[in-house]
Amino acid sequence: KGKSTASLTHDPSLSHVFLSWFQCSQEHRTAFNRYLLPAKIATLPLRKEVALIFFYNRLLFILFFFLNRWKNWWIRGILTLAMISMFFLIIYLGSFMLMLLVLSIQVKCYHEIITIGYRVYHSYDLPWFRSLSWYFLLCVNYFFYGETVADYFATFVQRREQLQFLIRYHRFISFALYLTGFCMFVLSLVKKHYRLQFYMFAWTHVTLLITVTQSHLVIQNLFEGMIWFLVPISSVICNDITAYIFGFFFGRTPLIKLSPKKTWEGFIGGFFSTVVFGFIFSYFLAQHQYFVCPVEYNSETNRFVTECEPSELFQMKKYSVPPLLQAVLGWETVNMYPFQMHSIALSTFASLIGPFGGFFASGFKRAFKIKDFADTIPGHGGIMDRFDCQYLMATFVHVYITSFIRGPNPSKLLKQLLILQPEQQLSVYKTLKSHLVEKGILQPSLRG
């Protein structure tokens, strides 16, 4: 910069300058290219040397550019395969290990979000912020997991008097624990920092809502049958991978300003790929009791069991193909599981609405000027960066099950009846028998 054409061409460090072209600013690159156009090179001394340097310069730039781009692709790809392999291993180990996995992910995501707040406000030396944040996490987990134990482990609790006390007064104990934390927060208020401390109090509670509440719904979905856990989670993972691949190779049109790397090509390609994947994946899972039966706790063996007579959702049925598709497919009827139709709804949500969880996380990170929530996974960022879409998915699946799938649960009802006092059980028995007689299911002669 600032040198004449002649001085540039006779500069002994010319090779070093041109070979470092790709490291220069855009202003410098423009200045260099102005002297390296083919029409100009012919008028310069040592034009062959300059042209050769220019050729290697551009070759090195292209090589470094694509190596850097593919390096990130390979890192993400290898670690993605490793995480998927570990996930399948945990599935093989059973439902309890999946619950532990959900709990571990919940704690790590909570830690990443709370750490961001601590980094932003640590200079103010707010008392008890991190201690109270973790205390509230323990309180909320105690409440939700206690509710789960009361619902699904009733027979196990009934055999232990200590647990009976905890379950009977579970909600009162949970409220008392939360109230203790609330009072500690009030006592920790410092003059001149009131507003900031209340910001952090709200920060903690919103983080609890995002992480703990959603992970509780994930576990509730798991108890309905492992297929309600695997298909939604796998659909989100499939959409994330295929959208990245389509965007990497074909992406041209930006999708949303919050995520500049997201493209319409990746979004649309991910949608169709996810729907096809969910439909096929559901077909294979629906054939096995291990995946379709509700997860129940067997108090005799002290183990989780997945044995049942599959419901109608997981029994093969014959469907008529719409007339418009008959000409294309050449089929009038098709055999499939009813659950495969539900998988289309799950996959559609995972690919069209699920990414908005990622956009929300992108906006959150931009607000605090950070690239990732953490650097736990090379090439991926933090755990929260990988599971930001899963939380929306968990809520949708839970609402979908309760709205369109779930009916009365005889097993759960029976567990609740066994907890009643003998007089209450006898009263329920007489009422039920009278009802069955009126319906004509039992003979009147069986009365008394």
C-alpha cells in the first residue's frame, strides 16, 4: 500500500506479500488485484514471475478455504456419529439409563444458561446467586421427580413406611423447600443492586421453566412407551443433520437473520428428509414390544418392564390409497401401522416448528454476544446448543399424547387403588360390581 507499480514488482519480499494475500484485509486484496489483472501484468516487468506467484496465491487461498470448511464438517460429522452411537447404547441399557441421561442433560443445560448470567453479572459481586440457583434446581427436581415416583412407583412406595410419609406430604415438603430459598433470596438483597438481583431471580426461574419442566415432560413421554421418546428425538436429530447437509451443499437463500447460516434450501430439504425418516423409523420400531409398550415398574423384580399386548396403534392395518396416488404408486391398498400416521405429525412439527427453538437460542446468544452456550462438544458448542429444539418437541409430544392418544390407564388406576385403605377398596369394589351388573356384564345372581 502506498508503493508504485515499479517498486512493487521489484520488491524482494513480493512473494511473501502475495502468498499472504488471503490473510489481508479486503482493502489490501482489492489493491493487489488491481495490479494483478491480466491486462496489467503484460505491462509489468517480471510478468511471468508475478503471474506464477498470483497463480499459487489463488491456489493456496482456495485450498485453505475449502480445507477449513471441510474440517468443520468432518469434526461435526464424526462427533455426531459418536453421539448417536452412545445414544443407541443407552437405549440398549434400558429405560432407567435413558432417565438418567435426560437428568444429566437437564443439569448441564441449566449450568450453561446460569453460567452465562453469572459471567455477565459477576463483577457486581451479588451474594448467594449461584448457591440459590442450584438450590432452586434441587427443589424443582425434588417436586417433579417426587410426582413421578407417586404416579408410577406406588406399589414400591407402599412397602416402605419412610417413603409413604414423603409421598403423602410431598407437595407440602416441596413448597417448604422452595419457601426457604425464597426467604434466602429476600435476605440476600443488597442496596443499589435490587433491580439487578430481581433480574437474576427471574433469570433463574425462566431457566428452570426451560430445562426442568421440559425434561420432566420428556420422562412422562418415555413412560407412555419408548417409541414416543425415540421418534420425536430422532426426528429432531435427523432434521438438524439433513438441514445442515442440504444447506452446506445447496444453500443459497438466507432463511432468518437470527441465524445467517440457515437457508431455505436446508430448511425445505430437512423437512422432506425428516418426514420420510420418521415414517420409516416408526415402521421398524412399531414391530417390537420393547419400544411400543408403556414403561412400568415391576415391584417383584425391582426392574422396569416393557411387556404388554400392543394397542391398536401398533397393529398392522390395511388402508386405501387416495385415487390421486393410485396412478402414481400403482397400489389400491397399503398395509401400515396407525402410529406411522402419527409419526408424520411428529416429524412435521420437528422440522417446521422445532427449528424455532434453535432460532430462539440464536437470538439469546446474540443478545449476550456469545457464539455458543459452551464448548463442551467440539464443532457443536454446548449441550444446550444441541438440545435447544428438543424442549419444544417434548412439550408438543406430551400435549399430542394427552389430546389425541391417551385414554384411561388401567395399570395406573390399579396402583392408586392399592394404596387405599381396605374399607375404601371394598367400597370401590361394591360400586364397580353394581355398575357392571347394571350394564349386563355380570349376572344379577352374582349379587351379594
